Amino acid sequence: MVGGFNTNIRYSGQIFHVQTEDGGTESPSIVTLLYRGGAILFSKKTSYADQLGDADRESVVRQLMEAQHGAMVQALKSGKLDERIGVASADAQTRPPVVAKRAAEFGAGLISRRSLDEVILAHLAGR
């Protein structure tokens, strides 16, 4: 059994933990887990059962573990996992906020300089 890897990563203002372990000959697989605050957010499992009989199995497993661990770290840092882990993408964080246009005041465009009497007379006259 090959020893595992652990990496803490600050991303999007939060700390994430990537852990990669070897299941050994009883469970010949490599498991990489992505955690935030102790909760598993994402996992990747790769079997190496077809390499159990290899003489250099330990070396091959270590290389597979390093590659899988590195790929998970890179996927997190690149934003590929943002949607799955519930963080806003880096694009969304760097984009300027959308500013709504100011709503028109009530009655804008309807206000007249004429007196109420003039408005009523014009209305009654049909103008």
C-alpha cells in the first residue's frame, strides 16, 4: 500500500482539502476526495486491479496517485469544479456588478406647467 497525499488549498476565499489514498491490494483503487469544512464535496475513484500482478506495482500506483491528486488540485484551481462545489466562478467574481438604471419618477413626462383649470378645460375641449 502506498502512503497518501494531503493538500490544503485556498480558493475563492475558502480553504479546501484534497486527500488521495490507496485502497491497497484488498481494494485496488485510488480515491481522491475534495473536502470543505470536513464535508466531502467531490470524489474520484480509479481502479488499478489490472496491475496487481505487476512487479513495479507500487511505482505505478504512486504515479497514478500523484497524477490523480494533481488533477483534482488543478481542477479546483481552474474553476472546473465551481458549479459542483457551490462556489461562484472566478469570472463571476471579477465581472463588475450590473447596475440597474434608475427608475423614472412617478409622473415623469406627465407633469405640465399648466394650471389644473387649464388642464381640465383642455380635456373638456378635446385638445
